[in-house]
Amino acid sequence: MNRKTDGEKDLRALDRLIEEITVDAYGDDEQLWAFRQVLEDNLDLPADGFVIGEPVTVTAIDYDGNERRGLTARCRREDGAEYVVALSEVEFPRARAGARYIAAYRKWLNLDPYPAEGKKHPRRRRQHKATAGDVDPGTLQELVVLSVTRSAARCRVPGSDRVITLRASRPWGIVPGELVTVQPRKQWRYAGHPYLSGDILSTRIDAKALYLEPLGLVPTGLWDPGEEYWGEEDEPIEEWAAPIIACGPRPMFEMEQVLPGHDPDDDPLEDPITRSNDLKDAGLRAEAAKILMELCEADLRCLDAHAHLGNFVFDFNPQDALRHYEVGLRIGALSLESDFNGLLPWGLVDNRPFLRCMHGCGLCLWRLGRFAEAALVFQRMLWLNPSDNQGVRFLIDAVKAERPWDVEVGDDH
């Protein structure tokens, strides 16, 4: 997947969509009416969005004949107040059904079709709150876990951006990015915030069901195995390296890294992950974990948060560590097509969170005696990063031989 090429394809697709919408419309007035009609037909309302970073619910889209203003959106704030703004001022999640029609309208206005993507390092913004109609206390409910504390879990209603706090008997048994099935007991609001109590019946990991925008991939050139060092000429090529060399040159990519609230222009050496690690090293584990959970709540695509949450429990609970790593791995894999054959080199620093999640997965699978799965993960890591900065080549033979986990050999993540 080539982020630039995909972006160009998307813009061309929007151009074709604009042509379809305006094919029989002449002049701005008729074309605005055409956009109004197609949005009425394809955008489910009410829909959640943001105006200047504030959560709103769009209840209606209209056109009053004012060509300079264009389409308008009637918005309702959380306090119930309503007002009308130009539709171009409303930001919708790209993953929402019908969002491409909004993008086409913005492109027709010569605006950025996806303004949120231009915010490289967005500050954490307020979230939409679940309403009484979003959760039915009388039926089983599936929720997306965003963050977890000892007493509660912040969750999102699937298919929306609306959040609710879940109070269950054992919320610490779940991890951010999982989907949980809950048997509700009670729903209420306190200080304007929605709450749900109930029993967690099951959990699952399904990255596609999270409806996240895949992380971008930036092409960075061609990797040629002929230019790499594989040992002395009289030494045999290692078994793991032979198919990599035989495959020949392959393209390299750098995966987008999401780190909510961090602006490297402020201080490139001070970021939330570093602060969390410093707190952990100082023995302040609760404060360190809180930072990581807040990153997940702000954006589940923060792969480094998942990796470091896995590191937190790796030594004493490999089962839970595996779940943290696997969530990060599956979210990152949304960016890789099934036939992806490129490289994600460790030397390109934004690839490291994804590779850390893979490494953690492999180590946990090994510790749990799931040797075949661990070997597949390690083989994939070597294929993605043949320079093997994480030392997988020293472990893979032991895994393939199904030798039990050796802390002296394997615990080097």
C-alpha cells in the first residue's frame, strides 16, 4: 500500500463522484441543490461531528439558496442548544457511512476533503457522550474498550464516536481495543456523564470492527538485499535469510505513528511515552499506566501505547500482555493488504511501535507454548525488517524446535 498513491486514487475517486453528482446540474445553485439531495439520500442523520473541536450532533443539512454560504448544517450541542453553521465548518469522521459525499462537497468547494488528516499532532479533544437511546439496558450490548482503570472502563458504542463509562465487577480483565459483550444491569448519568453497570460475558479482538482509519504508509525507496551484509563469503547463508535474499529488491515504507497530544515542535524529546517510561522507572506504575490508557482513549491507533501496556504486564501475566500486543498488531495490520510484500525497517522510527507489538506477540506466544504461532510471527518480522534490530534471528530456531521459554534468551524486549 502506497500512501501517496492511495491518496491520489482517492482524490480521483472524489472527482468522479463530483461529476456523478453534478452531471445534470448547471451553475453553482443547481449543483448545490444536487449536493443537498445526495447528502439527504446517503448521510444518516442525526450524525456526530465536531465544530471547532467541540462535539455536536448534526440533525439536518439544508440549502437556503445562499450560494456564498452553501449548504448548512443544523447542529445540536450537548446542552441541547441548536444553531446553524455552514456545512464546511463541520468535521465528520472519515470512517462514517456517507462521509465520502461530505468529502466530495468539500473538494467541490476547493477545500481539503479530509481536514482532520491535516492535523498531524492533534490535541485531545472532547468526546461525544452516549445517550439513553444508544444503549438498551434490556439486551446484551457490545462495546469497544478505550481505556481501563481498577474500577471502570471507558468504552465507545460501536459504529459511533459516543463514549460511556462501564462499571463491571472485573474491568481490569479487559484491554483497550477489545470488544466486550456486556449484560447490562443499570444505566444512569452523573454530572452529565453516562454510565452503565453490568457483567462482562465475553471479549474478542476484531480490528475491523473498530472502524478505525488505517494508519498511512509512506514509501521510502527500494531495499536491495544485494547491498546488505549476510556474513562472510565462505559462510553459508542462514536458513531464515535465504528466501529473503532470493526475493530480490522490495519497496520500503514507514507507517504513520499516532501520538495524541504530542507536538514535536514543542519538545521533540518529551513525549507521553517517554514520560510514562520515566514514571515506571521511578516506581510510579499507576501514573505511568494512566498516561498510556489516556493515549488509547484519545486514539486506539496509538500502537506504542499498546506495546508499552503489554510490557507492563509481560513479566507476570503473559496472557494479558499478549492481548495488549495483539490489539496493537491487528490495528497496525489494517494498513497492510493481504499480499503486502514490502519492508517496514526498524531504522525508520515510526515503524517501531508496530514492530514492538509484533515482537511482544511472538515472545508471549513462545512463553505460552504456542510455538507454531510464535514462529510465524518471528518469520514475518524478519521478512518486514531483515536487519533484525530486535534479535529475532537468535530466537527463531529455539521456537521452531519447541524449546521451552528461556528467560535469559527470550526476555530481551
